[in-house]
Amino acid sequence: MRRVKYKKTRKLQPNSLEYSGSFPEVPISMQLFIYDEGTFEEYNDLSLKEIEQIMLTASPSSVKWFNLHGLHDIALLKEVGNFFKIEAYIMAEILNFSRRTRVEELDNTLFFSVKAILPYQDDEATLDIEQISFILQDNVLLSFQEKRGAFFNLIRERIRTKTGQIRKKDAGYLLYGLLDSLMESYFIALDLIEDNVEHVLIEARTKYHKDILVRIEEYTQQLQEVKRAIIPLREVLYNLKSQHDKKNTDCVISKASIAFFDRLQYKSYEMLDQIDYNLNKLDSATNYFFSSQSNRMNEIMKVLTIVSVIFIPLTFIVGVYGMNFENMPELKSENGYYYTIAVMVGLVVVMISYFKWRKWF
């Protein structure tokens, strides 16, 4: 999993922008949607100056969604912050990829950063976590992505085709839709992990190889990483709804749209329950694996012990007659060898019969 380490070096300017991500070569691209219930406009691969002119001439009542791919161009980010009048420390937080999910409301600006989970890429058992940030101002929503992704394709298609309620709602509902798309990627990743958990459960019951424990640990770590991303999101959604209910004045997110955020909170609870259930299954698989190994070892030790017990008296008899004393009367017996073999066979039969009577094997 790609991680961003926290830098301990303290800057002279705490609000200065510094890119610390892993995609410095990603091409910068900007996308702008302007829509209301009756009209829709989409702009791609324009310069920031062109986008600024379009937004200044757009209807104030229309919803404007500005999406930026690529965050390594610091000069461009400063221009974006200046045009939309975003505080410098918020722009700095957009580039702080080591922080957990958070929300902050200041005057008419709502800042929301969330961890997006990418499902499996190729065949590797790895997850990629990407931080996506949102800034909501009246009817303007800004989204910042470190690289291109397919998280919001469904939302874009709904806007283009006027499907659902998104063209009828405000920018707060658009933010809900984007967050809901991110949470759907959580479900996709969890479903893939759960399929692998089911496979490893079957193998833990049928195979006795140490690679099973390695895979169990990998899936456990993946589930913990997803859980670590969801728990802050759940807390943020709860606090957002609570603060909105306590305030008497209007908030950045309207009352009509804030009700939809309850659905996201319920989804977060559902995902956490699913994660805990799979973690319990992995714990059961680990316990079953070690129990099976212990039982298998006990069976082996039981067989070896029975074999040892059978051969102890036989070894004693062989040892006695291997001393070759001159006055041993059995050595002069014509059938002594056959009598000794018969006694040894009889001892084996008696001991095996006794073990079976005691149900020791």
C-alpha cells in the first residue's frame, strides 16, 4: 500500500505549499461543469484563465463543479486559491497527504478531505489509498485529485444525461453524490477482499502450508487499512450533521442536502460491520489453522509413541539375549530362537489389543 510519511522538518512558513505526493509526473488537467435543471455545460482541458472567465459570466444560481487532476504544480494551486478566495492553510492541507479524513467549516467555505480506496489493480493483493479534497462555497464545488481516477464517472454521466436528482439539487447534493461514489469504491474493495477471505478460509481447512498464514496476515492488514480510512469518515459525517443541527444560521450545506449525509453515515456503519465480520473470520481461520496443526502433530506423536511403546519390551528382550553370558540356559535350547520370536510376537499382539481396547488409536 502506498504510504506518505510525515515530514518532521518544521517550515518557517507553516501555510506554505509543498507537494509530498508520489505522482509528480501526472499531467495537469482541469474540468468544469456548469449546470442547473434546464442547462448543462462541460469544459475540459482549459487554462485557469479561461475557466475564470467562464465562471464569472455564468449564472450565479447554477452549480459549478471545478475538478483538478494533478497537484504538483504549486503555482497553479496558488492561483486557484487566490481566485476562489481560499485560505492558505486550507490549500496547504490539500497537499498534506498524511492527515486523516477531516472536515472544517469557515464562514462560507466547507473543506472536506477524504481517503479514497482504489480496488485491486492487476492481480496484486494490494490496495491503493488516495486523498481527495473538496471545497464547497455556495454553489461552487472544487475537487482536487492527485491523479486521474474513475471515482466520479457515474456522477459526470448523470449530469450529462440529467439522470436522477443531481441536476435539480444544489452543490451540497453534488458533494453528497461524490462522497457516495467514493464510498461505493470502499464496497467494491471490501467485496474483493471478502472473496479472498472466503478462499483462504477453505484453504485453511484443507491445506497445511505456512503461506496460508501469510495471506491471512495480508488480508487482515488490508481490512485494517480500510477500517482506518472509514472510522474518521464516520466521525466526520456525524460531527457535520451534529454541528448543522445545532446552528440556527444557514450553513454552507443547505438543510435540504444535509439530510442525505445521514445515508453516508449509515453506509459507514454497514462497512465497519462488514470489516469486523471479515476480521473475525480471519481470526477463526488462524485459530483453525493452528488447531489443525496441533491436532495433526498430536496424531503424529500418538503414532510414534505407540510404536515406541511396542518396541521397548522387544528391545529389552533383544538386549538381554545380546549379552552372550556363558550360563544362559536359553542359549543351549534347540528351539530357543523360535520361542523368543513367539514371545515377542505375542507381546506385540497383546499390546496392540490393549491399545485398541482403551481406544488409544
